[in-house]
Amino acid sequence: MLKEEVDSLAPSRDFSRRSFVQTTVGSGFAAAVLPVTAQTITTDATGLEAGPVTVPVGDFRMPAYRAQPAGAKSPPVVLVVCEIFGVHEHIADVCRRFAKQGYLAIAPDLFARHGNASSYTDIPKLISEVVSKATDAQVMGDLDATLAWAAAQGGNTAKLGITGFCWGGRTTWIYAAHNPGVTAAVAWYGPVARAYHPGDKSAVELAGRIKAPVLGLYGAADGGIPVQTLTQLEAALKAAGNTQCEFVVYPDTPHAFYADYRPSYRQAAAEDGWARCLAWFRRHGVA
């Protein structure tokens, strides 16, 4: 179980305020996170091409949400990897935030084969019935297919960034190990010392294969990700010769501090992290 996701949610399930549920990829909020908070950020699509798309993965048609500047020629690409709640409105909004900065940002629904993650209200059931079935092998293949789709749409995959949150933060580390073509990555509070399926490996175990510069953004008060595991990964990366990775750990900050639709949101850390994320991509050639 992804304990950090469970712990970071409010116990209330009062659906009286802003209680709209996702019906298609990128629309509405996941049922498990309702009600969303009044501080929820909304980014408009003015000047963008934005909305659901379909990515072929063999015979499977994977839904995804894509946003990019309208009429952009060869924009750099950012893969956006969701939390356990799937590609709901917050993840779509993050894509639009990147698109406003000039990126083709795309968030594939990596759980779509196994069910609609956004429809669940019971998190342990969501994890057991949907999330637990998305193995690293499947996810890496889906991200490769998403990248191929972005290239076919005119995205500049030679300037490739990837970022993700919690489950998606861990996936960001794993994809950086999987794909040597990653230009730079930003992992938001992704567990680094564990895997979730037999045969899969942790980021610490895969450190020797991570060649890209990765920025890790974490909260010191995250009960599911001990700070010492970050120190362990940092040491493993340096031992393998990767001195480009950096970690930022915000004091007194919980898990999911970037999730503005949830009570775990911490504005100062979120805004600082977003600024660091954009600067990291620019600094390392994803621009």
C-alpha cells in the first residue's frame, strides 16, 4: 500500500463543495480526493491545444491528456506522471502549466488497462485492484509509447523532460534509469527505497543506470519517505558517477505538498518547487 498517499488525505468525505468527479481523462477530480480545497489552482487553456488524446501501445489504445502551445513548432516534451488517482483535473492542469511555458506536456493514463483510478473512493481497494497491477515493465513500455506519440505529433524528444508525483515521482526515477534519452527529470516526493511488484527494483537499486540529472523535491515531514532513504540514493548516485542529481528537502513539509487541491498543499514549498522544476529543465536543456 502507498501509505504516504493514504496519510496525506483528509478524513472528510463531504461531497458538498466542488464535488465534481472525473468522467473522461483530465476532466473533474478523482473521487478519492473530494472535496477539493478552495485553494485549488485552475490554469486556462487560452493559447493552447489541450485535451484528451489516444496513444497506441500495441493493440491497446491508452488515454492521455496533452497540452501544448497552439501552433508550436517542435516544442520540447515533458512526460507528466500521475499519482495513484490517475489523470484527473489536477494532472491535466499541471500539463497546461507546462504548456504555458512552451512545452508539449502529456500525461498518459498508466492505470487504464486495469480500471478507472479516478472513480474509486476506497484507497486500499484502488491500490489492490488497479495500482498494484501496473508493473514497472508495463509502465516503462507505456511511457516509451507516449514518447513515440509525442514525436509523431512534432514534439522535440531530443529535449525530453519527465516529472511525476508520489507514485509518479518514483516512476520518474525508474524511467530515468530505463531511458538513456531522458534529458532531465524532476521527481516530486517519490519513494526511492522500495518497489511495489516482485522483480521490480527501487531507485536505489537502479542508481547505477540513472545518467540524467534528476531533481528530487521532498518534504521532511513525509512519514512515508524517510529522509535517510534520500541520503542513501544520493550516495548511490555519486558512487555510480552521477554528480548531477540534487535533492531539496523542505522542513516541516508533508507528503503531496504540491497538490493544491488537497489539504496537504503547502504554498511556499509548492511555488519554490515549481520554480526549481522549470529552472532545472532550462538549465539542463529541456527548453
